[in-house]
Amino acid sequence: MLPAENRLKKRKDFEYVFKRGKGFEEEVLILKIVDNNLENPRFGFVVSQKVSKKAVVRNKIKRRLREIVRKRLPSIKKKVDGVLIARPGIERKTFVELEKIVENLFNEAKLFNEKRSS
């Protein structure tokens, strides 16, 4: 599970990222990031009913995305807020495929520290 200090929870935090954030796009995932003035990177996840009408499926996608981000936290730059937005089609991706997509998005957004152990 993603630690509490690394989670975006408040509506105003999400709105700020949506309004001011820079966007990056892969096939089934969008990443919006904006700098913050905190010591920890924070992430939020949006999986709408357009992806699936079933809450079970939406929650499974969020759990997978949280785990993928949690594993990469040590190598992510501090002082950044991000929101991962799922798009229809993500429900058909495997965990490994999702990992590659998130990795590509984070690289494109230059979210990783320079000296990174992979």
C-alpha cells in the first residue's frame, strides 16, 4: 500500500494538479504532474466509470497502479504531486504491461532521480 504521506487525498490538491499540471500520455494512462513544496512526492489515482461500470474492476486497477508507484518511490524526485488517470482499455492490461507504461510515463516526465538503481 502507498504510504499516507505519499497520497493525494484532498479535492483541492487534485484540482490544483489538473489545473496547473503538465500532462504526459501513453496508450491507456495519463500522468499529470506539478511541483509541490513538500518533502514527499504524492500521487493520486483516477479510474472513472468510463473504464468499467464495475467498482471491483476500478479498484483492482487503482491497487495495481498504487503498487507500481510504491515500488518506484525511492527513485522518484521529491517535491512533486502527480495524478495517474486511467483510460478505457486499461482493464485489459496485465500488471507487467502496466509497469512498463508507468515506467515510460515517469521517464518522459523526468520524474526519476539522476542516479537511479533499476
